[in-house]
Amino acid sequence: MPSFKVYKGSAEGIQEGLTTKPSLTGDQTFVKVSASGLCGTDLHYRAAGIVLGHEGAGVVQQVGPDVKHFKIGDRVGWGYQANSCGLCEQYLSGNDEYCPEREIYGEATLDQGSFGEAVVWREAFLFKVPDTIPDADAAPLICGGATVWSALHKYGLSSTSTIGIIGVGGLGHLAIQFASKLGMNVVVLSTNESKKDEALKLGANHFASTSKAEAIDIGPSKLDAPVVTASVETKWETYMPLLKPQAMILPLTVHFGNFTMPHFPMIGNGLRIQGTVIASRLELKRMLDFASRHNIRPVTMLFPLNKVGIEDSMKTLSDGKMRYRGVLVAQ
């Protein structure tokens, strides 16, 4: 059987390997990778012995017998989820990302990912890339863009909401753009005052520094929803005075400690903590369409999709020097 090159993480660093390409069955689709985003989650798995990458874009090369919508030559993207049961309540209600039998990055399809020459993926979990979005921009949108879009779009926020974006990085710079184009009042909160001009250029209405001890000035309106995109643990005592009663807190970044918050201020002000993971397929499709129409694009740094490029990009990200999404591009 033919095979294709893939790149695995390991305790010794990035390892080049091969994955066997099966004969396609059902709605399986063989896609040649043209670009892959680099996500913070890839750093979590870099020593796990699995093929890395889950923000992919590429071109369909071959289709299985039950593929209905894609044809050879189509540009497609794929993300964190590879499969679900198709029967459960979560799936049927459009929340397939919470299917108890979901197959997601790090837990399934361990022998392939977007860090490679190709993938074999179900058509049901592929997404058409709009003609207006290049592959190198589409790849980071598939996960990073979809994550912030789902948080802003799925939980009752609207154009009248005041949104606080905590952190200007891989997720934050996309959250600013989506929230702005959705008509929201966007307040950026960052410890790095040098990012003010860029945050305002991306669409923020107000920038507030959180690096000083005095009270934080966020302008005339308190926050309906702080969106946590910073990679460090949030000290909620600092942010409590900025929140409206019944505000919704949306933590998007992953760390493996506890989520801690002052107890009485939380219940006394009716605050809600809304967990949110990857986007559903419906939200992901909506996100790509919205990003295409409103010219929302990630700010990227490009690296070659090979062993050296992957190692360089991961070091850039772990050193905090990525601006703002790393993208690996097939040579």
C-alpha cells in the first residue's frame, strides 16, 4: 500500500515517519496538505508520540465511494474533530463537539495529522475553504478562529454587548476582529502596552493596560463578557470590578491547573462561567463564511512544513515570540 510522510512529536524532538494510506471506503477523502496552523495544543502533545497538527488546509486528491460534496481539486480544511457517533442528543442538536464518542486530536487518528504530506479524513468533517481565503490563512481559522467565533456567536452575545478580550495573541487577535465585525464594543485588556496600536487597528474600541497596580480604565461601559485568550492564569480579583452583574466569563485557553475565582463576588453578582471547547461543524462553516465576507485574516509567521520548520515554529511559540499564529507551509 502507498504511504505518506508525517511528523510525530517525541521526547527526543520531532520525528519523521510514514503512515500507510488505506483504500478509501465510505466518505473517506484523501487530502494533500498545503498548510497547517500551529496551536498551543500542539505544544501539549509534542512529546506524546503522536502525529501532530490539527489546523489543516489542503487539496482533495482522491475520494471514497460515498463522498457526495467534494471532488478532486477542491480546497478543504479540517480541524480538531475527526468523527462522532451521529446518533446522540449532542450530535442531533448541532453540538457534535460534545458527543460522548467524539474522536478528537490527541485521542484518535494518532497516526496522521496536519503536520504531514497528507491525511485521510471523513468528508463529514471537512470544510470547504472559501475562494477568497488562502490556505495559509484558512488553516489557523479552522481551530483558532473557530474557537473564538463559537464563544462570541453561540452563547447569546450580540452587537450591543461589551466584550473584554484578555490577551492579544494567537486567539486574542482573532477574537478582536470577529467581535468587531459582529458589531460588539471591544475592550482589549493586556499587560503589554506596546500592542495598543495594533489592537485598535484590528478593531478594538478601547485598550486598557493591566500591568499597573491602579484601577483599570476600560471606558464608560463594564463588560458583558470577558473572553480569556491569554496563556497565563487569570487573577480574577483584578477583573471583578470591570464586570456587569450577570456577566458571562468565557475561558478559551487551556492550562491544567484549577480555575479559581472569589466565591461570593461570583454568586453575589450572578456571574456565569461558560466552558466552551472546539466549534461544532455548523459554527465552523458559519465562521469561514463570515471571515470570507468580512476579510478577517490571522496575522501569521510562516515556516516550512518539515522537521526543521516544525521545531523552529514550536520554539518560537514556546518562547512567546510568535506573532500571532505560526503556519507551516508545504514546500
